[in-house]
Amino acid sequence: MKKRFSLALLSLCLLNVLAAQNSTDTDFMRSTGKIYVVVAVVLAIFVGLVLFLVYLDRKLTKLENQIKDND
């Protein structure tokens, strides 16, 4: 229990440090127009993952129905 509490406290401290840093990287990316490329790539990856999960869910549902029919 102490380890989990310590890990949670450490995570919160690190999160505060990361949030307090300057956003020069994002300002640079925004000024050069490449932030939109980054957003597009992240969005494409997210959409790909969602589509894969939908495909996998349909396939598993089909297999579950086949198992029910065989029993």
C-alpha cells in the first residue's frame, strides 16, 4: 500500500514539473505550421486503432456466435 501511495505521489509531482515547463516546442511547431502535421498523424493513428478494435470486436462476436451454435 505504501508503494502505491508513493508511486502516485511521485507521479503527481512529475506531472506538475512537466506541466510547468515552457511550451517552446509547441510554439515552434505552431509557428512553422507543423503542429497540424503532428495532430493529423496522431488523429490517423487513433482512427486506425478504433477501426481495428471495431473489426476485432465484430470478428470475436462472430466466433462467439459460432461457438454457441455448435453447443
